Amino acid sequence: MKSLKVSLGATALACAALLAPAAHAQTLQVLTAGSSAQFGPFAVAAYQLAKAGGAAAYHYTAKTSNCATGSTTCYTSLKDNRSGGAPNEPGNLWVVWSTNGIWAYLSVDSTVGVRGFQSYPRASLALAALSSLPLSSTSNYLFWNDGSKDTALTTAVYNALNGKALTAANTDIRPEDALFATNRALSLGYNDTTNPIKSYYSATVTNPILFALSAGATDPISKQTIPSNHAFVTIPVGAAPVIFLVNNSTLSAATNLKVTGTNNASALFSGSGNCAGNLLDGISSSVALDPILREPLSGTMNTIEFTSFVLSPSASGYTEGGSQETGVTSNPLDQTCGSGVRTRAIGTGEEVNAVKKATSPNTVSNGVGYSFFSYESTGGVASGTAADKYITLDSVDPIAKSYTTGALPYCDGSAGYLNCPVAGGTSFPNLRSGAYRSWSLYRIVTDTAANGSTTDQATAQTLASEAQQLVNSQIPDFVPFSPVCALTRTGTSDPGLDVYREHFTPYGVTLPIAGPNDGPQQAAVKCTINGSTLPYLTLGGQGATNTESGGDVGGVIVGPFSSSKQPTVPGPTGGRD
């Protein structure tokens, strides 16, 4: 049985001891790319690890708009190092460093992050010249719990990151689902040369391009054999809901988006319902709605697609008749839909701003969109800074136990940074119970320790564990996968995730590990403060005798369980809802 450190002090000391031999070398701990939804919680976690043992910690952030030829705002991007690979993919970046090491995260699509990590040669972080990197006079983000401002990258930190290959990828969907999403985007006619996926709201594009999953396989672009030490492992982090958002100034009466029946989610986002207002409960049919889609490489898009829109998979793995991509003929997407219009945003920020009519020059009037919930993107640090309004899905609230006004929760912001504590086990009650269907499990993909001398899995696991330890006390964006012990004797422990999704083999994807397999039940957590033992209530991750394998986006929800009724490992017959 493995023990889990339960106090921030204990965690910090343990990490400091682990990193001490290389402290002054500022060893690169984690360089990851992927999900924008996980950008904030991992910044919080990295900053705490950097301050371990009382070390002075620093942070830097940069926002990149696009990497088109001639762009002067392409500061940070992901570089595909395969001959004939994708163009550079722009992304927002945070970097945290101290004598304990360096952590960095580039925010791109989940699938783009997975592709970059799985490609051979592996993708790397591309930075503009050190002298041209912008430095905000405040902080681009409010992740830092001491309210500190950004610091310019030092030459040593810059050199430790620029041109270096990823050590991990953060994703909202498993690598098998990311490969399926890529294959699907290519089958819909998108590509990385003549038809990249374009945003309606900016010059941003994203590029579908193939990659392989298995060590020993041939990379489809470089044609090189992927070496055995590139076998991957997924580290579960926690589960978060995808929520539907509406413009509160024009759709303030909206309350619900139905999954089933004549007026349903797929009718709105596929355009088959002519974007009539009565597709939302509380809105008249005479009101024209403007659904805002995400790109098909997005983990958010795939999660909502296969949990709310496409509920009956065909032999090809999905039913296009209910898909958001039904009838899409323009790129960038800008199609009339009855009296409304369907458009596409790329990235969480664009999606949320499009709903709020905060984009320029393009805007829509009655925006309806969706996003993984997070305090830093859909919530806020004060009243009025959140996205406009959320609504229920099939009358189930994604955030609270029951629906009231649709106002999104926000932090007090009293110290100028995110400070959003909740009691352990109380966040997202309808996700925890299995009542809310549109959610996915956040994961880190990295090299398995079985590869030999690599430390990538150990450092990624340390970062994931810290994010789970801090999620309820600072930035409760997700339900932790792991049970989390209370930090004080009077505090409340979090039992961890109590549901999982059955795994399956996505259409057209060869699993790198025999399966599908929902994964093991992890060893119980021993709390050091009060001596209690917390069992894992779900399945997933890595075990001594079996390994999680297969896709699970939209998989059948299993659970919830309790400490007296533990989950059992089912046969390999899982599938989508």
C-alpha cells in the first residue's frame, strides 16, 4: 500500500528532498502541452512545488494569438519536428521556476498536445527570441496565491525550455480518443495544408495530422519506427463537467437544453432545428439562436459530442446525423441556421468570449456555447467577471445540486488571485452521483517508468498529485480522481471520484495495449494527520497486473460506489452511451 502525503508542508518537503541534488541546476521537471481546461490547476500546483522548502519561486506567462506566416505575435508555440509535420500550433504559456526546478505548460487542443507527445520525433516548445518575449506589467493570469507579478525568463530557464521536447501532454480525452478525433477530422475534409480548421472569430487555426500510439509502430508522417522507450502511460487527475453557456443579456430566460425529445441539444448544434429559440426551455420559438461550436480536435468538443449529441454510435463509431459537424460546408464556419447563425471558436477563451459578445470584429447576438467549467475561464474572481450564464442539460445542474438562477460561481478575489475553497467531497454533486452525463476525466500522458531510466512519469505524477491536493483548497475545477486527505484534523477529506466510464475500442484505432480495460482499483490512501484510510472508489490508472486501455469519451457511466461496495473490473465489453 502506498502512502499519500496529506499536508502541503509534507508534500513540499518530500518534493524538495527529491529535487535537492539538482536544485541549483534548475532541472526541467515537466514540460507539457494540451488541454486549456487544465491550464490553471496545474499552474497552481507547479507554483507550490516550486516554493517547496521555502524556495523563492517565479512565474512567467505569455499569450499568443496566431502563428501564421509573418505574424509578430507568435511568441509561444508547439513545433512538430517531423519532416512534413504540422505547422507550429500557437498556445498560451505559463512557466514556473525556482531552485527546485522548472515547470511549463503550453495551452493547445487536447488532441494537439497528445499528437505532439506521441509523434516521433517528439514535438518541442518553440519560443520567440528571449528579447522579444512580452512581459506583462501585471499578471496575465490570477493563479499565483501570493498575488505576485510575472518575472522575465532568465537565460538559463529560456535555454532549458526553448526547442526542448515535451515530457508530457495534458488531455481531456484519452490518447485513443484523440487519435479517433484526428481520423474523424481528416475524414470530414480538414487537413494541415489546404484546409486547416479555422476560427470565425480570429485568424487562429488548428491542424489535424496523423500520429501513432504504439511503441514499435511506424510514425505515419516521419516514417520512423517509434522506439520502445516511447511507450506511454496515462495518469488520471480528475473529472470535470462540460457546461452550456448563454448570453445573459439576450437569453436571460433560458434554463435548460434537452438531450432527448424534439427540442434537443443535437438539433441546435447540428442546425437541424433551424436554431429556433424553443430549443432552449424558457425561450420563444421566434428568437433566433446562435450556436457556437468548438473545433473537432478539441477534447471539449469530443466530450460534449459523444455525451450529449451523438448518443447512438453506428458501425463507424458515430452517427453524423446528430453531430455538430452535420452540414458544415464553410471554413471558417459561418452558416445561416434559420434566422440564426452557426459559427466556430477555437479555444476556451474564444468560445466564452463569443457567448459574451466580447469578440471583435466578429460577434453574434444570441450566443449559445459550451466549455469545461473552470473558475479562471467560465467563473471569475468577482461578481460580474464570470461568463454570462449557464443552463442545465436535460434538467440536471452541472455545478450545483439544484438549479437556481444560472449565475456562475466566482471566487472572492480579495487578494487579487483565485481563492475558491470548497469542503472536500462537495464539488459537482451531480457529476459525482452520475446524474450529469457530460463530463470527462482529465489526464496527463507521459512516458512509462518501465521505459528504464526516464523520470518523466515520476515528475508528472508529483505534479498531478499536487493538483489533486490543492483542488478543493484553491481552485476546485474538478473532482479529484484520488481520495484526498484533510489538511487539518478538523478539515474534510474528499473521497475522490466515485464513477468511471466504460472503455472501448474507438473505430479505426488499434489499441497499443490489449484491451479495452477500465484499469485497476488503486491501493487505499493512508492519511497521516488523522490516521484514517481512504479507499479509491473508482477504476483507472496503472496497477501491478493490469493497465488502463481504450477510449472512454462518452463511455457508459458506471457507479457511483461506496466504501462498502467497491467497483469491480468488468469484461472488455464497454461502449459509448
